[in-house]
Amino acid sequence: MIPAPPTASQAGWHAGWRDAIRDPRELLALLGLHEAAGRISDAAAAQFPMRVPRAFAARMRHGDADDPLLRQVLPSLEEEARLPGFSFDAVGDAAARAGTGVIHKYEGRALLIATGSCAVHCRYCFRRHFPYGQENAAANEWTSALAYLESDPSITEVLLSGGDPLSLATSKLASLTERLRPLAHLRRLRLHTRLPVVLPERVDRELLDWIGGLPWAVAVVVHVNHGNEIDDSVEHALAGLRSAGAVLLNQSVLLRGVNDDVEVLAELSERLFAVGVLPYYLHQLDRVQGAGHFEVSDGEARGLYSELRERLPGYLVPQLVREIAGARSKTPL
């Protein structure tokens, strides 16, 4: 039986969405960090606005200007640096465009940019400069995206990404999947989402019923970078997704000042497994302009990874990878 979600009404998650913190100074004030306001970049916040659900902010350590959750979302002066080797399209999405909102990089699977919206704006996001206005698979009732998927029978898996696909109402997601049902070559549906972590109320009864009724195997890939992101409400949301039949995986990004420590990475894997999520990928930073201060060198990354492999059983060690534009798969390091 699927556990009752923490907030059964759709109004619950919409209220949490609307009430997100958008002012960096308000966030610092809530954490007792008025003196840290000098770190804020108004220019970075204007280019890529801050958005933080209050439930996620509540997991940050009060009075700690170096809190790893705060570092992921606060627009900082470090973002203003323009660094060589960093670009506005770090992973080659533009070159892999196969239709409106369709990215087809890898054999057998295609990714749909379902929406540009997300409940949280992570400062290292590789799509922080993405032209969502022009590239949205939901445009024209998904017509262009569906036509492309229908035309290529080699595509056996569809990935819903964004933004965050769970930013869409469940009715809109259901409308898409109803139109995917006639495609006999589809075997799997994958959702890449941060909402069960930053806004766990999104995992409501309507969403679980939709997932449970899908005709394909479903994988939900969540995004957790630090064990402190997981609290009881997140655990409950993840339990609901599992009980609806979804396989749960996690991908993290290796981030300077957030999780570039073997103790933190080991605890993250342990915490994930305890709540039913298998560590999947540990990504090296995608080199998008504005995120250079998060970068960990490949040498340091390999050293951390070697230590992690010594500490944990193999099934708790995510693959350390980098995405290289034009490559046919993620590249192991």
C-alpha cells in the first residue's frame, strides 16, 4: 500500500511553491546571518534569480555562513568571475537539439525539456543560461516532441527534465503520458527531479496514482548533494514514490565547499540508501559560466573517489563521471 503523502491536497504544494524565498537578504536574515550580506551579488541574482522553498531553508544551520545547503542557493560575488573554459552551454545541449524541447545525445533515449520552472535555483545549474522560452517540449501540446519520438523507433526510454518536470501539474504530465502510450517502442520513463527533496509536498496522492498507473518501468532520479538535505518529510515522499513502483536513484554534483570531503560523501551514500535511494552518479561540475567557484579539480575528485571506494560497499559508490559535449555517453573519471 502506498503511504499517505504528507500533504494530500494539490493546494499544499502550490502554496509552498508560491511562498518560496526570493530575496537573498531575507534568507540570510532568517538564518541570523545579516553580516554575510556582503557576499551577495545582486548582478548574479538579477541574471539568475534566487528561489528557495522555506522547507529547504529550514534544513540550513542557523548562524553558519558556510552551511552546505546555503552555499548551493545563495547568489554570491564569486559568480561574477568570467573564467576561461567556462561557457553558457557547458554540455552541448544546443548541438544535440532534435526538435522543440527534445535533446537526443545518447543511443536509445531522448530527453524532453518539459518546463523551464524549478522549485529551487541551484547556483551551479548547467542550464542557468538555457533559452527555455524557445525550447520547451510542452509547446503546442507536445506536438513537435511527440512527432520526433514517434519517428525514431530506436528510442526506448524518455527522460523528463527541465527545469523540473514535477513543476508541472500532474494533469499535464498525465496528458503527455497518455499521448506516449501508443508508442510501442517505449519501455521506460525517467523523471529527473529535485522537488521530492526541496518541496516534498509535491509527492501527493494524485502524483503517486499517476506514477502507479503508467505502463512502463519508471525511474525517478533525485538530486541530493549533502545528507542534510534529507529530513523526515523527504523520507516520506521518497517512500511514497517507491511504493508507487518507481526505482529511485540519486545523482550528485561534486561541489567545492559543499561535499568535497570523503566523510560527507560517505554519509550521503549511507543516508540515501537508508531512505531507499541508490547512489547513481557523482558528476564533476559542468563548466557553466557563473559556477567556477564550485569546481573541484579532477585530481582531487579522483582522490576522494578512491577513498570513498575503500570505505563503502560497491553498490553505495556512485559513478564518478563528467559530461563532455558531443560524447556518446557520460565519461568515467
